Amino acid sequence: MAADKNKIAAMSYKRGSEALGKENWDFAIEMFSQAVTLCPDNLLYRQVLRGAEYRKYGNNKKGARMAGVKLAGTRNRIRKARKAKDWLLVSQEVEKGLQINPWDAGLNASLGEACRHLEYDNIAVYAYERTIEANKEDKANLTELAHVLEEMGEYKRAIICWTQIQKIDPENKEARSKIMGLEATKVSDRGGYEHAENTQDVRTSAYSDFVGKPGGPGAADGPGMSEEADLLRAIKKEPEKHAHYLKVADLYRKENRLEDAAEMLQKGLDASGGDPAIREQLEDVELQQMRQNMSLAHEASKKSDDPERAKKQIKLLNRELVQREIEILSARTERYPQDAKLKYQLAMRHMRFKNWTAAIPLLQQASSDSRMEGEVLCALGDCFLKDGKKSLAKRQFSKAVEQLNVQDHKELFKKAHYILGCLLQKEGNMEDAEEHFQEILSLDYEYKDTLQKLEEIQSQTAEEE
């Protein structure tokens, strides 16, 4: 049942994306809404839905005409659902309201609340952020956002929220306490995982040290004494030159100072007015940080006193990573439509979510690149097989075995022959199935149950004779 929902949602997402390209906003919203209803925990579906709603209203920040009047009934239904603690219904009613005014702060706050109860934490964060965009001094929702981020282990972002709260309310004792506590936790619990090793001290960016503090790198080192200091001087002297920021960020990445690299690239992005090359570097660092956090989470889980909680945290981090990869790769495939490798990478991420209908057209386009044709055909065969289209799967794997070099792709070579052998055996084509199984055994005599399958075929053939 869940697989069917995912499949239908993926198809709706595909149709919505096509409608978006044709500026058919209403149909795009209808399709994305269907995807959200079927997969309410999918952040990407909510994001593209909101994007379509924004574009429908020309980013006017107020939605439909007389939106307040039109939303009266929706708000009443939300209140009733909240009273009944039916959080899924709350989120569904909120989405109906956001189709009238996607910028409505109250609706976005209600979505954040509902998603917290449903444990859709990444969507809760997204909703609260939209709420705060409408009112940057919304202390109540900044507090809610800070709590969600802390629960997710996003300590740096939580500190930013508490700092904003403290600016709004300087006497707020909770904000002062949280900032101090989270700074300490951030140092001892890097990435948000208990007992994680290889922690790094929390520090301000080297750029801020250099330009803002006497005795910083620029004061301590003369020219040529420190590569970092020289590069930071270059930025101070020529802040308009984008290459300086990229060089400093590259240095930080080599030293595994990813937070510093991200901050430097953000400064470069701001200084350049949004240079795409810098934006891509910043995205790469963001993904690198997320993968590093995944690695730390796996290590910490081995020592955790609560393995179920650790497992849930790893699953959440993995899902967020893949969703972010999909967002980034989707944008890059639009920017570089001839890059087959990007399409292949994006398709592989869609496959992680079992989104076969989104992956298949990307793989079909990527198969035109002869350098990776065998790999792409295997992935395409996998999609068709998982989607229940066995004849199409067999065709892809048959083409793949002709392209795969056993020295370079030994495991894929065995996998393609194994699947072909199994499909042919089920069809009753024992002769061809036997050939595929023999190809595998000539390389790996213990591969899965290949030997057993070959013996079954040979036994059956002997009986028939």
C-alpha cells in the first residue's frame, strides 16, 4: 500500500513539474497537493507546492483577493482539528488554506505545530521559517523553531534563533541560558550526537577574527608567513574579487574546517551578487557537512544507550541528506541540461526514495553518454523491475551486459547476469538462463544462490531428456 502511494505521489510530482514548466499554476498546485496528501512526510513535495503557490500569486506576499474572508472557514476547521488533537487533519486543512494565501503566518505556524506532533521535524522547521519570514520579531514561533532545531541536533541554527529572541527581549532568561548551554553542547556533542568523537571547538569565522579583532591572524603574521592570513588580507584589500573567497574556502575544506568554509563562501556569494559558481561550492560544503554528520551519527550509535533513538536519528539525517541532494541536483540539471552525469546522479537519489517514475526519464536521457551507458542501463533495468515492468527491465539488462566491462564493473556485471538469468528461468527459457548463470560462476562461484539455480536448471533439463 505504501509503495502504491509513493508511486502515485511520484507521478503527481512529475505531472506537477511539467505543468510548472508550462506556467499552468493551478494544475501544478493540484498535482503537488496530491503528492503531499499521499506522502505528508516528504519535505520536497511541500517545497515545490509552496513554490507553485508563490508563482501563482506573482509573489505578491498576500495571496488571493480577500484572502482573510476566504480563510475564515478554514481557520475554524483547523481550530476544531487542533482541539481533537487530529494533527494530520490540521496539516491537511492548513494546506487548503495556504492555497489561498501561502504567506499566511498563522497557517504556517499551525503547520509547524502539527508537523512537530507528527514527528515531521524537517517540515516543521520549514513551516516555522516561513512564519518568521512574515514577522522576524515573532518571539513565540522563533522559540518553537529553536526547540525543534535543538531536538534535531541543529545546535548552530538553534543558537541563531535564541540570539534573535534575546535581541527582541534582552531580559529573556531562557534565551541567555539556552545560548550558553547550546554553545557548550555544540563543542562536546558535534553534529548533535551523544558521545561523538573528533569534536571541533566552536569558533567565530577566521574572516571575522581578521577584520574585527586586534591581534587576529592579520596582526600576528606578516606576508608569506601564513597562507590563510595572506588570503584574508587579499579579501580585505580586494573584497570584490570572487576568486579570493573561493581560495580561502578551499583551504578551509582541506583542513576540514567546514563551518568556516561555508561562512566564507556565503560572504563571497553576497559580495558577488549570487555568483552560480560560488553558490555551487557552498552547496557542496553543505552536503559535505551533512555527510560528515551522518558518519558521526553512525559512530555514536555504536555507543548509544538508546539504539532506537539513534537509529531514528540516522534515518532522519539520511532522508534530509537525500532530499537536499535532490533539490541541488534538480537545479543543476536545469542549469546544465546536457550533463548526463548530473541526470544519472539525480536519478539515483530518486531511486533511494523508490520514486521510479521520476528516475526513469532521467536515466533514459543519461544513457546517451557512452562512458557510463552500462551503469545507467542497469539502474534503468532496476527501476523497471521495481515498477513491475519485467519485459522492459529484461531489455535494459540485456543491453547492459553488452556494455559492462567485467574488470571495471565486476559487481554490476554479475548483478545484470543474475537478474537476466532469474527472469529467463521464470519464463521457462532454461537454455539462455543457464548461460547467464554460468557467466557469473566463472567469476564468482559463491555469488548468491547462482549455483543452486544452475543445478536446478540442469536437473530439470536432465529429467526432460
